[in-house]
Amino acid sequence: MFRPLLSTAAFVTGLALGTQAFAQDTPSADTVMATVGGTDITLGHMLAVRAALPAQYDQVPPEVLFKGVLDQLIQQELLSQAHEGEMSRAAALQLENERRAVLAADVAEDVVNADMTEERLQAAYEAQYAGAEEETEYKAAHILVETEEAAQELVSELEGGANFAELAKERSIGPSGPSGGDLGWFGDGVMVPEFFAAVAALEVGAVSAPVQTQFGWHVIKLNETRVKERPTLDAVRDELTNTLRQEAFDAYIAEREAATDVTRTDTSTMDPAVINQTNLLEN
């Protein structure tokens, strides 16, 4: 069974083994931090490892992180220098994949960030939100029962002064029953059409006649309405940025694929479960 290369996480797990004081100079990426059997390990190598660590390592003290990353690279270099003979097939393939992934990420970074200007973000914001109509949102509660007769009985009790929330707690078979039937705020497209149409037709404070949906029979009370304000650019900046980046990436991939001879093997007769047969790497 092949073993993956020792991971960053495996080494950095032991970061708390000790700390070390460092000179307060201003090094460059080419600054040599260690030499192992004639091979230099630079600050640039360390920074490349740091850049790939997950966000959880942001909480690790710098002196601990520094030592852990440097120790990892020294250990990896010691192990790599100890390698004898030909590289295993698994290791060679993994190295090819790592190279491919690193180069692809480098190109992708340039692609998705190209022309990511404030003007482009503003244009995307205006296109998506400027012409959007104001949307009314509703805050409602409901009581869900199985039959129209049970729903009509609820309406009669409510007309007689019964408390809506208490009836919902006692009689509703829906998940909102224990909270008095409260559904919170929602807009068009959230509820099934029959339910939303009934809500939209109500005056604030009014209770509906029995309404049938695929879930059963509802008695609905409209508590409040509000107009949903258009979000500011800053509020949706990250969302728009991600959308523009994805669009740029997709367009670039489509362009590259159209200009490149890409031939996929017919796998219609292959069992997809072969993806889990990592023992084939040993053959």
C-alpha cells in the first residue's frame, strides 16, 4: 500500500515542543534558514509552507509556527536525501500531480484576479441590484392540520377570540407548532405558491380562511410586512467578487479547452469504484 508524502499537518501537530528567539532583522525570501547536506532551505520555502496551512494555524504563536515549519522542512530534506534507488510509482505520480496542481493554481490566481477593479465590481452590482424591484417580506404564523374541517374549526375559534399562538402549540402538526406557529420573515419563492399567495393577500393582523397545500390545511396569520432594502455594494462585495472570479475562471477554462486537443477515454464500461483501488499503484 503506498504512503502519501509526509504532510504539513503531521509535522505542525507537534509545534508546541518548544520556542526559539529570532533576530529582529528584515530577511528576504532568499535568506537561508538551514542547510541540510549541502541543500539550502530558505525563508521562501518556509513561507510557501505557511501559505498553504489552513486558517486554524493563524492562532499559533509566530515563534512556535516558525520553529515547526522549519523543523518540518529539515526533516523532509533529511528523509528525501535518505531515499535510495528509483522513486516508487506512487511517489512519482504524486509528484506529477503536485507539480500540475501548483502550476494550475498559479495560473488560476492570475486569471481570477485579472481586471478585478472597483469599476467592474460596481458594474456587476448595478447589473444585479440597480434595476431590481423592491421586494415585500412577510412575517407570519400558521397552524397546520390534516383536514379542512379541523382548519375551519380553528378559524371559528379564532374569530371567537382564541389565542393564535396557543392554538398552534396545542393543535398544529407542523414543526413550527411549539413556537406558536411562527415562521419568521420570508419573501416570494420560499413558501409553496398556494401558501404564499394566501399570505400576500392578507392584511396585517388578519387570519386566513383554510388554505390547502401539499402538506395539509393551514390557517395563517400575517403579523408584519416590510420592504426588503437593496443591499449596499460593501454588503455583497465578497459575493460579487466570488461570482466574477468564477465567471472568469469558467470562461478561461472553456477558452483553453476549445483551443486544446482534449480527448477523454470512453469509460462507459468501467466501474467508477476503481477510483478507490489505490492498491493498483503497487502494480
